[in-house]
Amino acid sequence: MKNTTKLHSKLLIAAVISMLLVACKSTPMKSAFPADDRALPAAADDRALPIAADDRALPDSSDIKGTVINGSTSSNMSELNDPDNILSKRNIYFDYNSDAIRVEFRPNIEAHAKFLQEHGAAKVMLQGNADERGTREYNLSLGQRRSVSVKKALNILGVSDSQIETVSYGEENASAYCSFNSDNCYQQDRRVEIVYPNE
Amino acid sequence: MHIFRLVIFLVVGLFSFAANAALDIEITGGGAQQTPIAVVPFSGNKSVKHDMEKIISDDLYRSGLFRSLNTQGMASWPTNVSEIKYAEWAALQAQAVVMGNITPLPGGQFKASYQLVDVFKQQLLAAGDETFKAKHVRLAAHKIADVVYEKLTGHPGTFASRIAYVKKLGARHYLYIADSDGYNPQALVNSSEPVISPAWSPDGSKMAYVSFEKKKPIVFVHTLKTGSRKIVANYKGNNSAPAWSPDGKKLAIVLTYGANSQIFTINATGGGLKRIARSRGIDTEPVFSPDGNWIYFTSDRGGRPQIYKIRATGGGRVSRVTFNGAYNASPRFSADGKMLTYIRNDGGQFKVAIQDLASGQVQLLSTGGQDESPSFSPNGRVVLYATKKGLRSSLASVSIDGRVRQSLSEARGDVRESAWGPMLK
């Protein structure tokens, strides 16, 4: 038996109204949707956001107040981004469910170790990633284990802990287009990205 | 425990033509027996600008346990039990009839009085009223539907509840809260960076979640009513997988202080960091048992991810909970603490499992693929989870007897990270 019911509500209208409410007390609004071009303070931490208190303009569930977050852009450090320089190669790839560093990525890690030792003020963020198979939180942990694996390799090459932070994006940056069990595609997602936050 | 009879239904195409649709809910499988029910138009609908009977009958229909009868051709529409002509409704083959009327109250409020009758016994089964502001008319209708559902099925209804989910549309990540029927979706977070692992506070007033807005996972607690957001865990490395203690005072979280993910508790307002478990492997996805005594979690300390439990105060013996299957993860409890739902890798397919904790009996409820983030409805009768069809992710739900299935998707964007919240007061 197969029945179908469609229950539609006015997402756009509700979203636009709430965005208008969010925006009207902070910055002028250029376009209602999508929200990319608006400039609310990014990462509003633990402050109550400046959101209009009048909820009568909203439909039923107007007892919910949201927030809009936009990322920041960054400048460049040429040595790190010169495509002819090995330092521009920022991805270390891994086998399925593994955090072992393959021999082929050794020169790459050595180059970043050298750079970090020569630039004592430079800091590096090692962002671990996993393919989409499995649960998000487990994959977050797996990506972390990969980033720690790269960190240990840098440590052995003499890079100080104070220059390194390890984090994981788990499967959040995984490609949406890997069909199930297509390992060539998944391979791209199983990686640690070497990121210089101040670039 | 019900005897498990998995009914496999063909996946229904979920393409929606409505550009402004929110969550589309589609029933892909119904109960074996559906009670025919007539919900008569409420008198006074115009005053609240909503057809309350439509909201009620849609709720009942979506449960998969009811067949809503068309009342348009009926000679009369009773608005209370004294007006009903039982023979007319017996002729329509209605087993039960819901009727009601709405009256305005001073101060802009309204009162919906309703009655539920058994047509064959010619008996009043339930009567009551809901007082509400106009903007809460849908909630009032859901509460009436909950009474009807409970009287006719013996289980509490869960229509007056909300769900949380994450939608990715283009480069934006939204954490939405919507009513259980998909209406009133509101973005709690609209971010350029990922948001995962929403967790409702036990009273439904707050949401803990993980946001990557500072280029790393950090745990926030967001108060729904005020919009105030507080960072409760921003330690070195990852901060993730928040889970509330039943009294709402603590959060179990996962930190990667050293190397591997390990489980800690903190105060729900931040601080008070305490280590709970210690392992050389990954420990993650903690969840408190409803009695508050235990934390269940996923760990690969035995080689592959399995579910374990430890005293919520930390330390002591860690014991294993799942024994079959090479990958069991993401445990969540039913509110009565009797059932656990989690994700099992069954031959390369990630499926929703439920386990009766007393007997240890396990049932696989979904046909699999890449199912994730299961959570029980407040009455423990349904599991909501995230699934993937082709390249698109959406939500799905299944009753614990495997019979009633729904698909919940948005017309655009990927929907995932579902979490069913507590009942609305």
C-alpha cells in the first residue's frame, strides 16, 4: 500500500521573515535569500544576538531565535601557495579506516616540518577528514586520529607542539557525489589538510 | 516485544514541485489495520484562520494507523456530542468521530472544545478543551490529535513535539527546528561552516550542538527563546558530541585533549570538566540513560566500533552492550530507558537497529544504505533517522514494529542530523 500526502508550509516566507528580523537591527539588508552577503557579526559567542523581539510577524513557533554566521577571508603567503613549491601540496591521503601515513607523503611532511622550523612564529592547523561511510561523530574522531598521526610525524621531525593544532572535520567536507562503495572517490575524502590559519 | 515483521516498500520518488516547501512528509508504508476516523470541521475555524480538523486528521493519517474519512457529503456536522446522529456516521463506516468548536476568549485567546466518540458503542471516549493564542493554533490542534491518538491506540501521541535537523543548501549549513509535521521550520543556525550533532535539552528549551564556525568543532548551547548562544566547550582540539543529563544540569561531551576522542562531562553552563572514561581507542557519541546512572557510548577499544556503558559519575567497570555486527554506533535511548536505537553496519549497509535492553533482542528496522543519527519519538514508538537515496540525503522514520514508514525531505538541499525533541508543554 502506498499513500502520499504532501504537507507544505511556507519555508521561504518564514525564513525570509526571520532573516529580516535578524537583519533589521544589525545591518541593512541587500538580499533576503540566500544569506551569504549579509554581515552579521561572525561567531556571536555567548552574547544574545540582536534579534527583534516582536514575534507577532512570525508564524506559530515564533519562540525560536536563530543566528547567522559568515566566515572570514584570508590573505596569502606566497611560498606556501606557489604551485611549484611542495609546500603548496597540502593534502595527506589515507587508507580506509586507517591513520597510517603512506611513504609517498613523506617528502611532503618533511617540507612542512622544515618550513615550520624555519618560521618559529608560524602555526599550522592539521584538519583531519573522513569519507562519508559511518556515523558523523565517529568519523569526526577518525579524522582527528589522522590529524594526530600527521602531528606526530611533524614532532618527530622536530616541530614543536606549540606550533600545531589538530582538529577534525570528520565527514563534513566529504564529497556529496561519491556513490556507495566507489573507493576512488572516497579516497579524496580520507585526508589531512595542512592549513596555515594566518595565510 | 512485538514480533518483527519487516515490510519492504518501494522507495517512493520524493521529488517535489513546490519551490517553497519545507519538510515534505510522505508515508511509504502504513499499519496493517487503519482505524477509519472522521474529523468533523470545527465551528469557529474562521476566527483562527486555520482548519483545526485538517491539522488533526493529517496528524492521525501520517501516523499510518488511521484512515481519515471525507466528511464533505455528510448531512450534518455536529460540533458537540449532543448533536451527533450516530447512524449517519455508522453509514460512513467511521469507527470514531472527532468534533469541536472554537470560541474567542477575552484578551485575544481562543478555546477549542472537542469530543471524541466511538460510533459503534455510541460512547464518549474523550472530551476536553485547549486554550491558545491565535499563533499557536497548530500546536493546540496537535495536542487534540495526541488525545485522540492515545484514546484509540493506547499509546501517548507525539504530534505536539518538534524535531531538529541540519540542512545543507549550497554552501550554507542550517540547523532547523520544525514541528513534528514539518511545519514552521525555523533556522536556529544559518552558517557558512558545518553544524552537527544537535541535542535537545530535556525540557526542550535549549539546544546543544557542534559548530565549526571557528574552523574547528566547538560545543554551543543555544537558548531557543532568547537566541542567546554560549560556548560551553572550546578546548584544544575537537569539542563534539554533546548529550544532556536527564536533569539538564550536565553535558557529556567528547574532547581530543591528547590524541584520541575521549568522554568528559561539563556543567551545562560550561566549566566543571571531568573525565569519565579512558581508553587507547576512540570513545565518542556519549548518551545518558534516562535514569541518569549510565553513559552509553561508541568505542573502538575492542578493535571495531561497538557500544559500551560506564557509570555516569565516571570510572569503574566499562561493559560492552552490543555483541553482534562489526560496527555499532550512535546509541540513543527511548524515554522509558527500555530500548536502545543505534546504527549497525550490516554487510556494508548502515542500518537502524533497536535493542531491547532487558532481553538483548535486536531488530534491524531500515533497509540500509547510509543511515545515521537515529532518535526515538517521545513515546518510544517511532525512530527518526537520516538516510541517503542516491546522492541526496533526507530523513525517514519507522515505527518500532517496522510497519509504518515515512520519508521526510526538503525540495532542495540535503537534510540530515535529525533529533526528535521532547513534548511541547
